[in-house]
Amino acid sequence: MLERVGKELDAAVAVIHGLEDVVGHAISSARSPGEIRIQELQELDHVRQKIEGSAAFLKAFAQTLPPDWLVDPAKAASVVGMSALARRLGGGAHKEAPAELIELF
């Protein structure tokens, strides 16, 4: 279960990397230095680093646990609003939902 959470955090980091690329393009096309908010860009990188560290911690911690420990993450996963994420974290089916069932926001 901890490894699954670590993998989800790794996936979030991948999204942030993509956002950093988008932000980089926005900076390069900014008309004036006043349009660029360096502190906010640094926060994006800081969030990425925190998520990466949390993922590494969880995956390493999972390796230290006795293999005979069993947990049922279903109840905890039930509080996750995104059903596909809740299914993955709760240990349910790992395949993606059909396109017509993907949650819209």
C-alpha cells in the first residue's frame, strides 16, 4: 500500500515537471520582467521536491516493514474524491476506467 502511494506521488511529480515546462515557455514569452513571479515559480519547484521526498520516503519505508503485515486500505481510500485514485490506493483494479467513465471536473 505504501508503495502504491509512493507511485502516485511519483505520478504527481511527473505532472509538475510538465507544468514547469509550460511555465518555462510562459516565462520565455513574457513581455516584461514584471510579468514573471519568481517566488511563485520557486514554490512550484519546492512542492515538486516535497512530493519527491515523500514518495522516496514511503517507498523506502515500505521496504522495511515485515512482509507478513497486512492492512486494508479500503476505508482510508474511501475518503479520496477521485474514484480512479481511490481504487488504485485501495488496492482495487489497476486498469484505467473506460474513457466515457473518466471523471470530469
